Amino acid sequence: MKGRADETVEECLEDWLRDWREGDITPGTLKRYQQRIRNMIVPTLGKVKIAELTRRDIRRAYQQLRKHY
């Protein structure tokens, strides 16, 4: 199992979604979160390690999203 330092953005978001599944969230909301993460965040930031994620990474991802959405 990976330590937190080796965790990627995608893995972190998968954990976050798992936590939501166990909490108070409607199935429709969960599905929308899953779709947005899969289509908008994972393609640009998914493989980046959380420990190495920078403001610049986020800014670039945001700029790409603005072009497409």
C-alpha cells in the first residue's frame, strides 16, 4: 500500500468519493461528482503526486478547463 506521500490526485479523489458513499449524499450527486472528477480533473492532474502538486499545476489545469467548458 502506498504512503500518503506517494498518493496521486486520482487516488486521493477515489478515497474522497469512497468517504462520500458512506456518508449522506444522494446517488445522483455522487454520480455527478464521479463524472466531473473522471472527465475534468483526472485527465490533467490525476497522475500528479499530492506531495508534488503545485499552484502552477492547478492554475494550468484550470486554464485548460476554461477552454473546454
